[in-house]
Amino acid sequence: MERRNESLKREIDILSHDKTFLSSDNNKYQDKVKNLEDKVNRTELALLDSKKRAENYMERVLNVNDDVKSKFELQYT
């Protein structure tokens, strides 16, 4: 009976250490996930901003192209 109690105490001790370790690991990975989610959000915002700047640039290029085309047509018609 005494042996059984000692064995159970050791098992409880090991399981307690495992639980502590796993809780710590879990917290670390939850922090990592949060940081990665924040990074994804920042990257998506940067992508949207880049797309908007590309659209503005393309609009300016097309407007300049239209201006050049109009001047050319006026000059040669």
C-alpha cells in the first residue's frame, strides 16, 4: 500500500510539472499567434495601401497619355 501511495505521489508530481510546462508552452504559442496575426493585419493594410498608390499612379499615367494623345492630335490635324 505504501509503495502504491509513493508511486501515485510521483505520478502526480510528474503530471503537475507536465501541466506547468504545457501551460507555459501554450502561453508562449498564443503570444506567437497574436504577434503573427498582428503582422498579417499590418501586411494586409500595407498591401491595400500599395494597391491604392498603384491605382493612383496608373490613373496619372493614363491622364498623361490622354494629354499627349490630345496634343498630338491637335498638332497633326
